[in-house]
Amino acid sequence: MLFFHCHHRLKVLALFVAVQILWLVADTLGTARGLAGTNAMDLFGEGGFALFILLWIVFVLASRPAGRVTNLLFFGLCGIFLATLQDFADEFYRFPDNSPITKALESVPATLGILVFSVGLLGWYREQQAFNQRLEKREKFYREHTSLDYITCLYNAGYMLQALNRELDIYQRSKRPLGLLLFDIDNFDGFNRRFGEREGDKLLQDCSELIAMNLRRGDLLCRFSGDRFIALLPDTHQAQASQLAAEINHSMASVAHKCGEHQETAHYTLSIGVASARPDDTADELIRRANQALFHAKRCGKNNCQMAG
Amino acid sequence: MNTNMHASADFIDNRQPLPAITHMTLSLVDIWLSLPGAEPHRLLSGSRIFYQDLAKPGYQVNCQQLFVVVKNLLKQPAPEDLGFRLGRRLAPASRDPLNQAMINSITTGQALKLLHAYHRLYSPLFTLRRGIRRGADSPLYLVLSDAVGMGEAGQFLVEALLGKLTGTGKSLEMDTSDWQYFIRRDPPAVMANHQKYLGNRLVFDAPLNGLAIPAYQLRQTLPGASPLSRQQRQQSLQQSLQQRLLLCRQALRGADCRPFLPETVSALLQASLHTSPLGLEGCAQALAMSPATLKRKLKAHNCRFQDLADEVRTLLALDYLYLRGKNSEFTARRLHFNDTANFRRSFKRWTGTLPSRFRTVATNP
């Protein structure tokens, strides 16, 4: 039988024995009242109460994993259950008024039970808190260690920084050239204000796809931040990098984006900063130079590419 | 009771609903809802704001509620550039009188002067202070200090204001890539967002939040038509500016533009530093309340009296050391310290570095 295999069989047996003993004690000490002496209202109330406590016991055992907190909850509920059962037995038997056993049976299990149950509830609360904390920690871990941007499905700036450090390492050893492109969509804030952030996200997706189509197989395109993308070009001289940038500018200019509710046509352009690695460059320094070049491109009237000085 | 009523006429607390705060909250909720899979309740839980209420006309939000919303946002798996994005979104409110006045000024320096003078219209959460310029070639320093007691939401809102200032600069066609930003936090592992929204010239671990605008930009005339036609238009520009400024002044006198309590206390402390510094009792007396009440009210604003006093003294110390190039002895005397060693120790406690670091910067910029 399933019952004898479950973790709680000893506890359930103990409760069963306790109920038997209680009934035995009631039978030996008390004298039967007979049906005439019972009050239907009391019978219903106290019997129902005991039944519901029993249901709680079943729920606690069925829903919780075995352990200290479950034991505390179980024994606490058992105490309350036995006390209500004794009250229920009172309806069938008349007990002698001054017997110490009846007095103890009336007051001890209920008090002890509610005390143990309270400690159990406190444990349950702490358990839940620890559980929430762990959940939050896990969420935080995933948030910090995810390297995908979920709008464009490109890698993010954190991943780019790792890749760039790796490539710079290779560059320092092999001296094979390394190029970096930094793209920024012109007037993206204005686009967002006009069409809303959702359309802005769509434009970001379109642009990332268009840039990716113009890149070569070994290049890595990542989303840098906001409307800014960054491409890492291994084995690429500055001249090749600016050639690529010019091609991307050209293809961007010939795409007519459809945006908004009415699918209006809008042309969007990119400003591009080009930088190539120098000996003893750090990742930050290289990105800083590309950023400077990008600012220069913006200053030169946008929709162009500029090389870092 | 009576004294409280008298004092409450001069400042407001962080539970006062304000239109500017409401606008910020609405923009933040808008940005949040544009993210895939975002639900409003994750942002609004615990803030006593109902999503349905936000659309009602005349519904207003207070600072405390905004801070709860920001704290909720920081717990969510959201992109890290939302602070900057919020700032950019708030930047060019073309209908407000301050922005119109700025557009109507002649040089960028003048526009920024207006921004400083009416900073409470621009951003009620921060006090914007201007550093003394030592000559025509020294940059303009703008220092942002917390006016409300923002607590954990502070970093996010600093990013929002820096983003907004940069956006305003761009809308005035200034070259913001030459601006230098001072940020009071450790450098982030990935600086992409700061580089994208602010630029290359970032100073992390700074003793305060602020920015420096190079002198040459202050002299530039605002964009528009050719210089000649601009000269012709100057007269009308001036008139239009005066009209806008009148609107600004009216707005500033309105009930919603009174300073917050921490800002009021800071102003009292700052004014008293040049003569005899006020203590908690003095400030409480000036605000017509008991010291215990002032303490309790400041606590409700997430700040302590001592922190406010320290901040005011840090600002003055940096002003003497960094901008005016004075030495520690002079600064210590001006800040009412008995000896220089004491001042050095306190300065180290306020900023994490010794005064000498800033003096060297001032002499070789």
C-alpha cells in the first residue's frame, strides 16, 4: 500500500494511536450520556472543527516535503486536533469534574499545539523568504550573465568587450591588423519621438540586419548601446574597414524604411566611426578612439564615415 | 501646529504631487511598456499608483512614488540604459517656457545661465549649482546635488538628468562630445551606455555629480540664420526672451516650484557657512520647528542633517581648492576648521581622497 511507503507513516501511526488512547481514556473515565444528552449544534460545530483540522493535517503532509518545518506544523496541528477531539468526546461522555486527567486533556494539548504550530509557521515563513532570495539571486545572475540583446538578437557590449580583448591579444602576438566600426543611427531620438519606441525597436532590427548583411563571414556585429552598433573586423586594414563602412552607408541610403501606422516611407542614415588597433592598445582605448571618430562624423554633417586620427 | 503651518509655506515635502514628477513617471512607464513582455504592475507595485489612474486627466504623482517606481525598475531584468533613455525623452519639451527662453537667447552661455537660474523648472529633483569661472577660458562647471533625498533611486535619476542635459545641449546644437562628465560612482564594467549617451570624457569616482562645458562653446551664438540677419533679429529676440522669462518667473512663483525640505536646509547651511555655520538647532529655528521635528522630517526624506552639512562643506571646499586654486590652509580656515590636519581628515571622509589631489588638477588642468 502507498501509505506504508510514504515518509510520514510513523507520524500518521502516532496520531492514530493517540486518537485511540484518547477515546479509550474517555471511555474509561466518563459515563456515556446517550443520545438524549447531546446538543446537535455543539456536535456539528465541534465535529466540523475537528474534521477541518484533520483536513489541514492531510494537506500539510501531502503538499510539503518532509523536514523539520513539516514536523512542527504536523505536531502542532495534532495537538489542536486532539484538543478538539476531546471537546467532541465531551458531547458523548460525562466526565468527573475534578479528575486531573480530564483537566490536563482539556488545556495542555491545545496550548502546546498552537505553540508548536506557531513555531512551524515561523519556519515556513523563513523558508519562503530564503526561497525568494534564491530566486532573486538566480534572476540577477541570469541578467548579469546574459550576453544577448533581445531586441536585435545580437550580442551585447559586454560580450563585445570580451571578444575585443581576445582579438587584441591575438593582434599583439601576430600583428595581423584589427579594425573596429562604430555605427550610430542619425536622428534616432527624433524617430523615436515621431513613431514611438516600438517602431524604434523595429528600425534597430532592420538596421542590424542590413549591417550584418554587408559584413564578411569572420566579422562580429554587436549592439553597443541604444541605437549604436559595433563591428569587430579581424584581419582588416583601416582602408578596408572604411571601404566596408562606405558600402554600409551606401546600402543604408538606398533602403526605404516603412514606419508607423500608415507605413510611411522614411530614409535613415548612419554615421560611422572607424578605428584600427595600435600596438599596446587596450579595449577601452580602441573603443574610445572609434567613439571620437564617430563624434567627428556627426560633426561633419552625419551620414558619413570618419577614421580615427 | 501653528509653527508647522508657517514653515510649510516655504518648502514642500516629498509627498507633494507635482506635474513635473508625474511627467517623469509617465515617460518612465511608457518606456517600460515598450519593452517586450513588460507588464505595468511589476513597475507600479508598492507605489500606490494604479495603472488605470495614470491616464486620467489631472492625476498627479509625488516624488516618493516615483522613487518606488525607479526602485522596482532596477530590480527588473531591463536594459541598463533606461535612465539615459528617460533623460533623452524628457529633454526637448518645446512647449515649456524655459526651453523657449533658451532657444531665444543669443549665446549658448546665456542659454545655460537661464538653465541654471530656472533649474527648478528644468529638474525639480536636483539643485543645479554653477562653479565660479576664474577667467574667460575656464569651463563652466554645473554641479548636480540631490534636492529631495532620492536614496537608492539616486544613481538612476542622475543618469536621467545627465542624459537630459546632453539632450538639451544637442537641441541647442552644442558639441556635447567635448563635455566632461563627473559621476559619483565606481566605473561600470561595461561603459557602453555612458559612452553612447554622454561621450568619451567621463570621470568616475568623482566627489560629486556634475559636468564641465568648455569655454569656447559658451561664446558660440545659437544656430539660426546668418550672423547679419541674426543681428537684425537681435532686438526682437531680446523682446521675445523677456516675454519667455516673464513666463518662467511666473511658473517659478507657482505653488509647485517651492524647494524641497533638504534643499531648503542645504541653502540655509550654505548661506551660513560664510559667517557662522548653523547647527541642527539653528536650522530648526530658522525653519520654525523643533530640532526633533526637523530630524524626523529629514529622515522621511532619506537623509540626515550631518550628510547635508558635509555635502555643503564638500562643495565649498572643492570650490576653493579646485576652481579658485587656494591651498588647504586657506580652505580649512574658511570652513571654520581649527587646523589643517583636521580638515584633511574630514575631506578624506567626504570625498575618499585628500585635498591635494584636487589642487594638482587645478594648477595643471
